[in-house]
Amino acid sequence: MKCSTNPGIEYLLNHPGTLKVIQDTNKETKARRAFVPCRCRVFSSPVISLEEQKKYYFHINRESASILPHIIHNNVQKLVPARDDDPCIKDIFNRKRAIGIVFSGGPAPGGHNVIAGIFDAAMKANPESKIYGFILGPNGILENHHVEITQELVDQYRNLGGFTMIKTGRTKIDSQQKVELSRQACISLNLDSLVIVGGDDSNTNAAFLAQKLKDDGIQVIGVPKTIDGDIQVKDDNGHSLCATSFGFHSAARAFAQNISNLCTDASSDLKYWHVCKVMGRVASHLALETALQTHVNLTLIGEDLADYVDHARLTKAEERGEVDYTAFGITLRRLSRLICDAIVKRAGAGKNYGVMIIPEGVLEFINEIQIFIIKLNTIIADYNQIHDLDFHASFPSLDAKLEYLRRLSRGITEKKASPIWNARDDELFNDLPAFFQEGLLVERDTHGNFQFSQVETEKIIMDMVKDYLHILKEKGEYKVGIHKELFFNAMNRACLDADAYGKILFRNYGDSLYLLVKKNIISQKTLKKALMDSGMINEDEKIPDAVIDIYKKSVPNFKTQTHFYGYDGRGSNPTKFDCNYTYNLGLTAFGLIASGATGQMAAIRNLEHDFEQWEPIGIPLAKLMHLEERKGRLTLVMEKSIVDLQSNAFIILKSMREKWLAAEHGEDHYRKPGPVRFRGDSEEDKPISLVLNSIQVPEGQ
């Protein structure tokens, strides 16, 4: 059969109206590309120099001093205008350079502006300079796969999200062979410097490469990138040098908009608890920021859970003259109880719905899970080292892995194998659901870390919550509150005595706006018995339909919807804050390079304050290193920053918990942060957590 061609299709495809709305770029994208970020004051100077800031003190780790001797004595350096009367400084600053740039790890909004800042500064200093981007992250360095970055390429991606310009990857430069391949790639391009844009592991790579390439005259500068917000630097005296990494604000705002939409949905049909897991494997900064942005009903902060103390258990132990060490830290069971308490309280106020936020890595803060992870990491690392094989390839199925663990618990293994898995571990592990066992035994990432994103954290927690809610329901403690007006209207329509029935049905009749059915009434059978015992009906009579309807409304039907926010946020367009921040990070990176620095991390001090106070600096990478267990071994890495429970931001969240739970009559306190916009003047200046943490509380207050 011959297909006929629609004669109007060409007209439709070429119509100006069609062409306008189906083109690849829209007004927002065009506005982004045209936006010119603000520059810190120092960058208006034609030449920049570095001023040592010895007032910032860091304790030097002995291992770091041993491994990184060339850069261990670096100090914090402030970028300042150079003297006009020194032509030598000007000549050095403006000489022709070749600079390599690599993205490492997951994308974060604003990365393209780091490149734009470096490119613009380099071309301003000397238009003959060359900028190269290594393709697909560190792998691009190892394979010397690169592209020359041009004006046209930079302009295409200004102020846009993602790492699309040169892509990214997670390869770790963690061996002498890889370090040497990196060195050869830099030498082959005659690079003067290499800029590594990444998180804590990537900046660790930057430190090691700075040490290795120092003798070759190749400078290495790191740039702090991670949406988790876990790169925050303070010196040993508490001076804040880097308040957050770039991409954090943009990702938090993207998550917050979606979570806010769920708040609107939850309060519209009153059917669901929305459980929102947000990225953050080690630290809960994103959970904290999105909670401050949205005012959801319940937010778990991992660091807070780790700090949990069961005071009731401690008191009982003290009465016995004992110390109950299990009262310190939180268990999965206790966590599920805390969540249930919040759900039951809201239900009692007629709100059997809500929104909660949990951080991706919350399980790492749970006592028994933390122990399992540490032990399993060690077992897997030991197996790989002893056999020179991959544990997951050797035991591909869950049953095979479990059998190996059983053999460990019985001591039926190689003599060199870890004796840390005992019969008690095996018993507790076997009590876990199969999907959770499989999650705990999932293949570790390239750094030997447990991959929380591959475990259905929310399912594990909420399954326990559902089980306990069922128990509370059977005990008559989990009830949906009935609005007093709804009850009276129903009784009046049925011509029933509201007072008579109210005293029989409700435990708080006359005392509350929301009435709670008595605990002993947990079924229509027990309802009838209560009415018979009070003489309202006899055994042969039916329960009035209006009373049955009121009872049914009090019976909670707990439903959940789970959501994971991660990749959508890291791929969002940057906020104006991140556009300005990352562009100035790029300018800072070039300023450090042109002034001769190496082994430094580009940073902006005073991010929490107005833009006029932003201060571009270089932070010594070697002094940020500490020993951490990776793949069963102690390794020198850059330390992650977790949520400070003494910070203003957390204190505010903690203080607002009861209000935002809103377990009372009235509207919820949901906040609508809105989308990440670029046109108009409604965009936020900076993360809410930074604003709160910048507030100085007077002593004695």
C-alpha cells in the first residue's frame, strides 16, 4: 500500500511559529548565555599577586608531610592587586601559557563557568595562551584524549548546567603507573598547569599530582565541586575559608522545588506520605538545606541520629546502678519509632499525610548498619588482597556471598582471612530482608566506599515503620482525628444525640477540636461492644450508619510514595549564586597559576556574606589531608565535612521541628522556594544554611 504524503507538512514545518517554538534554545537559555557574572574586586586589577595569610593555622599530618613534602608548607594565599611599579611581575603574569582542565566525578551545576573564568582570564592576560580540556575526566588525562577550548565553545556553555563541554568520569589516579601516564600527557601538551575540578577524592588527586609534577614545573590547582556540600574548610582556629562547594545551592534548589510540589500534592488529596531521599552519602547538608527551603513535616539528619541518646533507657539503667551503653546512638528499630511518633501525631490532628526528607547515607549513621558496613568492607578488601580476585566476581549471587559469610562465622576459611565475622553477626544479618542483605553486599565503588545510592534506604526504613504502625493500630494508638464539626454534622443529619455518642466513641470528647476514637475501639466488633456496654444499642440492633462512617474515617490507611533526588539536581542549570561563584573560582584558579602557586585549592572566602565581601584565596591541599580507611587500608585523603550540630542552620531546623510537623489544627507551614530561574529578580542570593550560619549570636544570648 502506497503511503500518501500530507501536502501541508512542509508548510507546517517551515512556519515561523513552528520554528520559534521547536528550536533547541529558548529565551531562558539565551539569557543564560548572555549573562555576565559579577567579578570580585581584585579581578579588576590588570595584574594579580599572592599575599601569604599565615594567620590561618592547620595542624600538619605527619603522613601528609612525608608523602607531600613539596607542597606541605604552603600557606593560605590571598589574591591581591600587584604593584604597578614591578614590570617583572607583569611580564610573568601575562606570559603565554598552556593550561589543562579536567572534570572529575559526578557533574555539578556551574562547572562550565569554571572553564569560562579560566579561559577569559587567560585570554585577557595573553591571547596566545592555549586551554585544553581532557575528555571524560581523569581517563582523558591517562589516554591523552583532549580538545582545545575555544571562544566559541566557551560561549556555547556559559552559565549552563552539566559538564557537557568536556564530559566527566570517575577514574581515580591511584597508582604510580597512572601518575606517570598523567605526567606524560601534561608534558606532551607542554602544559604549564593542570586544573582539577572535583570533590574530595579529586582534590586529593590534585595534591598528589602537584607533588609529582613540581619538579617538571607543572602547577596543579584544585577546584571544590560536589553537590553534597561536604567540602567545607575551616582552619584549626575555626576561621571559615570555604563555606561550601559549588553546585550545592543549585542542586538543593532543584530538589526543593520538586519536594515543594509534593507538599502541595500531599495537602491536596490527603492520601500519601511522600518519602524523599536526597543525595548525601557521608553528610546530610542537602537534607538540611532542602528542609530549610521547603519546611517539610519531618527531616532526618544523619549526624543528629548518630548523636542520639535514649535518656529514658539511661535513667532506667541508673536506677539499677548500671550504665546502658546501648542508649548511645540510634538503632533501626528506634529510628522507625521516631518516625511513627511523628506520623501518629499528625494523624491525630486529622493529617494522615505528609512529606519527609531522609539523606541518602542515613544508614551509615545507624549503629548496627555501620558495624555491618565496616565489617563487610574489611572482609571484601581482605578477600581481594589474599586471592588477588574480585569478591563479587567470585561470589556473583546473594546465596554464594551468604555462604561465604557463614563459613567465616564457623571459622572454615583461609588462615589469613578476617576473623571479624562471628555467629552473632551471621544471626543478625540473616534476620534482615534479602533485598537489604543484597544491598549491604553490593559492589563497592572505585574508592572502596559502600554505594548507598544502590540501596533502597527509604524502603528499609519505611517497611519497619509500616510494621510498627500496624502494631500501634492494633493497640488503638494510631487513629485519624475526626474534626468536631464533621462529627456533629454527621450526627445531626442522622438525628442522633451527638453528646451521647461522642462520650462513648472518643477519648478526648469535649477537650479537643480533633476527636480521637478510644483505644479499645479497633474494629466494628469492638465498636458495637462499646455501644452495647453503654446501653446505646442492644445485641440485635445495627450500629447506625453515621456512626460506622465516623469510625471508618478514624481508621488510618497508611500509604507512601518514595522519591529519590540526585541525578536530576546535579544536572540542573546553576543558580545565579553558583554562576557567580564558579566564574570567580575560574578567575581565582588562573590567578593562582599566573602567580606561581601549585598544590592549592581555589576558593572564595566570605561566601556567606554579600558579594562585595567575597575574597578569592588559595587553600593548601596538603594541609587538608588525613588518614581514612579505604578498601580496608588507611589512605591519605582530603577530609569530608559533615553537618555541624552546633551550627545556626541545624539549631534553627531543630527548633522548628514541632512547628513544621504541624501536628495540630490549621494549615501546614510548607514553603514554596520556586524553580531555579534566571530571568527576573526573584532568585535567592545564596543557600539558606549559609545565611543562617553567617549570623553572629552575641555572647550570653
